Amino acid sequence: MYFKFCFLAFVVLCLKSSMGDSSEEYKLKYVNYILECSKEFPITSEDILKLRKKEVPTAENVKCLLACGYKKSGMMDADGKLSPEGIQKISDEVFADQPELKQRSEEFTNACKFVNDEDIAGDKKDCERAAMIFKCSVERAAEFDFTS
């Protein structure tokens, strides 16, 4: 139970730092997506600590958990690629009354969409690409003022 609480706290903190207080409803949706995904891709408390430190995941289950969450939310398409259209749809909802944030979100997405062009070997391409999306997000968030 404590592990699930810590996990939920991590997800909410990550969303809060990347989105501000714009959409509690979306944050809750994303928490539910991650909880659903954690049944198939369980992660350890050590994995959570690494994610909180914004360390790019190396464990397969963590990468696949991210891919699952990204897919369920619409940020990643069924082929395992970053979905600028899906992210735009989310931004339109979350930042409906904040055109500046919508614009920054689009620019942020464009800065990371290069991950779709990367050659990835193996059968877990979506998981590997999710880790690349996470890495780009961590590295580029400050440029677009999406940090806490």
C-alpha cells in the first residue's frame, strides 16, 4: 500500500511540475493510466526514486510503463511513436484558456519529435522510444518553462 501511495505521489508531482495547476482532471486521468499500466509493468521503489530524480530509465519495465501511459493518454500512437496530434489534443483541453501555454506545448513537442526518426532495434521499440521521449522531456523542459 505504501508503495502505491509513493508511486501515485510521484506521478502527481511529475505532472504538477510539468503542467502547473492547469488541469487536476487530466492529472487524475494520467494517474489512473499509470496505475493500470503498473499492473502489467510493475516497477520498484528504487525505479520511482530514479524517475523522481529525472534519471532516464534503463529498466525495461520502467520504459514499458512509460510507453503504456503515453499510449493510454494519447501522447504516443499505437505504433509506439510520439504523437504530436495526440499531445495537441491534450494541450487544447488542458490549456484551453491559456494560448501561450498551448503554443509552448506545441514548441516543446516539436523539439522532441525527432525521437520518431531514430532507428530502434529489438522488439520493444515503443518502450525504448518512451525512454527517449522521457529523456528529451527532462532535458528540454526548462527551455519551454515546463519545470517546477
